[in-house]
Amino acid sequence: MSLIGKLHPLLVHFPIALVLAAAVAELVVIAVPRQAWRTVAVANIRAGAAMGVLTAVTGWLFASSPVVDPGTSLEWHRWLGMAGAEGAIAAAVLSLRLHVSSRRWALAYRVTLFVTAFLVAITGHLGGTLVWGARFFRL
């Protein structure tokens, strides 16, 4: 396993936080239409997309190491992580069109952002299960 693959556990927290923060900021935009919150959402999804790509690359390298047990959970984590990274890229690209006063672009951006946030949350849960085990929350 390369050094780059070993960075996955460190890097993974950044895109999770950035994408979820973008989704929360966009929910605030829906409730209180202020441009400042839209700026926060867009900045976070763009940074989250960039970090998501880097994290996905390190995750694939890490998954091929001998310390990681292959299995169904790893495959789900891997492919949902890819979908989350791709969704973040799509939301970041769609955010470039938000200056156009079109409800269709805003709706496409929001749907993509919220679906991506859901995927990232599920992927993060699966990653935590891979590390800590499914019985982690049981007493």
C-alpha cells in the first residue's frame, strides 16, 4: 500500500463535512433567501468536490492494501463513495449556473446537492462500520 492510500482515513472527514455543510447552508437559503448563505453553500460544495476526488483516489488505493478485508460492505462503501464524489462534482458544476435566474438550474443544483449529501452520509456510515464494526453502538 502506498503512502497515498494511507491518507484516506485522514482525508475522508473533509469532504464529508464540506458536502454536509453545503447542504445545510442550502437549506438555510430555502428558509431565509440570503445570498450570503448561497455563497457558503457553493464554496463548500466546490471544496467538497475537490476533496472528494482526492479522497476517492486514496480510498481506492487503500482498499487494495492487504490490511483491508474485501467484502460486500467494502464494495458498497467503494461504489457509494464514487457516486458521492461524482454527485459533488455535478453539484459544483451546476453551481456555476446559479447566477442565471432560472428556477430549473436552481432545482437541479438543489436536488443534486441533497442527493449527494445523503450518499455521503450513507458512505460515511459504511466506512465507519468497516473500521469500528457493526456492533459499535450496542451496549
